[in-house]
Amino acid sequence: MNKKYELIYEGKAKKVFSHDDPDKVIIEFKDDATAFNALKKDKFEGKGKLNCLISARIFELLKNNNIPTHFIKLKNENTMISQKIKIIPLEIVLRNKAYGSLCKQTTIESGTDLTKPLIDIYLKNDELNDPLITKDRIELMNIISSKDLELVIDLTLKINGILKSFFRNIQIQLVDFKLEFGYDDKNKIVLGDEISPDNCRLWDLNQKNDTIVSLDKDRFRNDLGGLIEAYSEINRRINDFI
Ligand code: TMP
Ligand code: ASP
């Protein structure tokens, strides 16, 4: 990145730089992959570019469906220009199917279709290992008002409807995903972060039997191999469809 842009924040998978316009930021997607709160780390050449391109396409799709997002435009293949937002320190997970931590922490069997989407909210705090949090604790900690929390939940449910049918069109089952929201310069809630195979579980529906084929970061979390091939397949199907 050009020296004139100041690094404002570095996360596990992205770097955020200043922009000439103080209301905007430049987000660079890294090739690094982490899992289990960075206990497991690796680098996959080309992952940053794939996540940036996939996220850009999905943000455009959401924008066309009246979902406010921070995305403005792509700068290049692994960098996007976004609105500068103040991130709400909550990770909003929506599950359509039981998998992952839900099955480790409850007696719900892996692969169970949920009759209605389940929303699990986590506190975005690496030191505390992103714990599951309740609405009452959110209120107690003064993170956001209950009205804004309802808005975030409502947006998450709408996003699920849009993404589920979009992915079904490209033969992908949207199992679950994680979103982050923030406040823009007008104090309006907008979707932030990224939407990519790093923070969604995407299962291939092009399978003759019941085998689960993960086209997402579970390939890294569960040592399945073929991460770049899986992300490239998602990118290819999106581009062929749009
Ligand atoms: P989980 O089953 O591990 O709770 O994950 C649910 C979804 O949230 C899955 O699509 C992966 C995503 N996720 C993130 O994007 N970041 C995280 O830190 C965690 C734990 C999950
Ligand atoms: N994002 C988390 C980490 O960096 C975990 C995950 O995605 O599974 O460790």
C-alpha cells in the first residue's frame, strides 16, 4: 500500500488504511487465515483477492436489495474503498442449519435443519475469546440500544433471505454466517466487515449423495485441504451467475 495512506487498524484477515476523504477507508484483504481465535494460523496465496472480489459482489447484491453496507467500490483485486464506520463490537451469527459451535455447545445434532433461523450474538473481544452474549448483557454493557439491536437483528434476517436464495441459485447451501455492523458518519447502522467463505459456511449442493463438501474456511479449520480451490469455485459460480 502507498506510504501516504496511514494504517489505522490491522485485524486477522484485513488491514484498514486512511483515505484522502476522511469519511472513507481503504480495506486490504490479507492472505492470512486464522481459526480458533488465532490458535491456528496459515497463509494462502490468493485468499485475500478472492475474499475481496466475493465480498464486493455480495455487497453489491445487498445494496441492490436496499441493505445499507459500508462498501463503495473496489480499488483493485484485493482492496476496496468503504465508508468509514464505527464498528459495533458484536459478531452476529445466523444459522440455518446446526453445525460448528452450536453442536459442540448443545445436544443438537450436527446437520439438523433449523425450523427458523437462529441468531447467536458474540461479544467481539479477542482477549475474552468472543463469548456468546445475551441481550440483557448487551444492555448492561451499554454496547447498543435495544432499538438498534432489534434493527441489527432485522437486517441480519433480511440479509439471510437474500443470500440464501442467491446461493441456492449457484448450487450452494448457506449453512450459517457471521456479520458485523457499524455506525456511519450520519449515525446510521450499516453492514460492515466482509461476506466471504471466511465467515460463511457454504456447502456444495452439486453432490449426488449426502456427503458434506465445504467450500469455505472449514477446509482450513478442519484440515480438509483445497482452500483456494474452494474459494475460487465460489468466485467462479458468482461471476458466472451475475
Ligand atoms: P461457529 O459455528 O464456529 O460458531 O461459526 C458460525 C459461523 O460464524 C461460521 O460461518 C463461521 C463464522 N465465524 C466467523 O466468521 N468468525 C468467528 O470468529 C467465528 C467463531 C465464526
Ligand atoms: N475468525 C476466528 C479466528 O481468527 C475464528 C474462525 O473464523 O473460526 O481465529
